[in-house]
Amino acid sequence: MIHVTRRLLENLRANRRRPPLERLAALTDPDRFVWGVLPYAARSFSFCIAVLPRATARPLATAYLYCRMLDTCEDLPETAGAKEERLAAFVARFAAHERDASAPIAPPPAIDPGRARDDADRVYLLLLARAEQVDRFFLSLPAPQRAVILRLVRRMGEGMIWAVRTFAAQGGELADGEQLSRYCFEVLGNPMRFAEEMQRLRCGLDPAVASERVRLAAEVGEAIQLANVARDLEKDCAQGVFYLPALRAARGGELPAAIAAARRELLCRALERGRAFRPYMAGIPSSAVSLARGAALLMALFTLAFWQRTAQRLGLGSPPARDRMTRAKCFALVARSVISRAGHDAVLARLDRIFEEEAVRLAPAARPRSPREDA
């Protein structure tokens, strides 16, 4: 619990708007660097990792930082060709080590620091430049955990290359909901699948997950990733990236209204996908008292809280006070989930009810269909 408390305090103290770049750059110990940079490289995920026991938190922190490096290889290079080249190089840097565990991991691909748009990007570039410290942290993990992490890196890298090629071929846009779902799966469905693989490994089970569990991971990942998409719509549109065709069609003064309409569409879509949280989290193996349950629930609650705030900003009103997800309420529900399976089941049922009621309350006449409805 000492490690959990220390990591939580680190997260609570972190000022993500003003990251301490010089202090982070001065950290030379791999352990201190990983836990020091994580609150600034991650958003709500850092809290979710912080509440885990050390044996689980360490591989998940490593995996998240590697995925963040992949994101940087996709986000910051100027051209599609440069993005694809750096993504492929990042995946390939582990190839020799996968063949022979005694082989070194290759250096990361370089990105011009001048490509940084803000301090968040500067943190991401610092992380990529200091990949060797994360590599040393990675090499201290048990071999089975390293194998699962490298499988995630490969899946993520290949998925991001698909996304880069698709956006480039279609003039910077995704053509339809099917492509949006695949994009979300590649970016966050894969990490959700990985999280379950890692928990199965921790419980002494075969890490492979069944196809039905992969489908649930895809829906959960979409509900979370759509929040990232919705948060950054203005910035992405300015850079010529359009997740919905209607955004590319909007011009000049029409764009703010188109972005608001897109946020509502994404909101309704995410609330539908949010119904997958309950069966997904109920099926993850855990002990009688489980910090892993709490971490998974915290992610779901933070996702719901984001969409509730989004609905309010769009002028769509708020849910009843008893269902509003404040930070204090989230942590209270997490504590109940951690100490009792029955408590966890009750919280999941409550979460599912709120997602369902919010989906009904906010749905337009023709609401997005869930993949489960089409099955």
C-alpha cells in the first residue's frame, strides 16, 4: 500500500498544464523516471495505474509509456510517410530482443523537437528521447510480462499504420462509423485487451482471451477513445484530421456548429458503447479483495464523468445529482469495489443503469446502434 499511496500522491500533486520539464529531464534512475513522467504522459490512465499493486502497476506503466511513444510517432511527424516510417521503426526496435532476450533494444526513432505544439508535446518528445530509461525498466520485468507487452506494441503499431494510411488515402478523414470503430479499437481496444491478458497472467491463467472478450474490449476501448476524440476536435480539425465526414464538409463559420453536433454524436455513440463496461469488467478474473477491480472501475467512472461534463457544456443538462460522477464519488465507489465482489457487482449495476439512462435521455431520434444490437 505504501507504493500505491506514493503514486496517488504523485498524481494528485501533478500540474499537467505546467509539466516540470527540467525536473523530468534530470531524472536518471529508470524507476523514478517512469513514475515521475507517467502523470504527465497520461491523463486519467495514470490514476488507474496508480491504484494497482506494484506487480501489476509496473508492466501497465511500461506498456502505457510505450503506447504513448507510438502516439507521438503518429502525431508529430509532418507527413504520412514520415509518420508510417517512425511507427514501423518503433515496432522494429524490439525485433532483435524478441528473437534473443540478451540482444539490446534499438534506439527509438528521432522526431524534430521543433514539431512540439505545446508543453504536453514536449513531455511526449522527452519521453521518446528517454526511451532507454523505460527500456531498462521494461527489462526488469518477468519474461512472460515482457512478451505480452511486446505483443501489444506490435498490435498497436500495426493498427496505427493502418490509421495513417487510411487518413492519407481519404484526405484526412474517416469515411464512416465502421472506420471510426476500427480506429478506436487500434488505439484503445488493443490496450483494454492487453490489460485483461496481464490480469489473467497475474492470476496464473493463460493470457489469451476469447473472441467475445476481445469484442467487449473493443466496445469499452471505443467508449474511452471517443472521449479523447471529442476533447481534441478543434485541434484536430485545424490540422486537417476529421473523424466524422461532416466536419470536413463544414467551412469557416459553420465549423463551430459542426463541432458541437459532432460532439453530441460522439457522446451518444460513447454512451451506447459504455454499456459494455459491466460485462467486460465482470468477466475479468480477480481475488476477493482486488485493486485491479478498482483500477478498471476508475477508468469507467472517469469516462462517464467526462461524458456527463460534455453533455452539460453542450447545453443538454445534467443527470440527477445522485448519478453525477464527481471525483470524490468516483473514489468512494472504487473503494467499495476493491474490498468486496458483491460491492463491485452492485457498483457495476449502478454504472450500467446510468449509462443506459443517459443514452436514452441524450439520444437523437436516430441514435447510433451498438455492435451488440447488430450481432
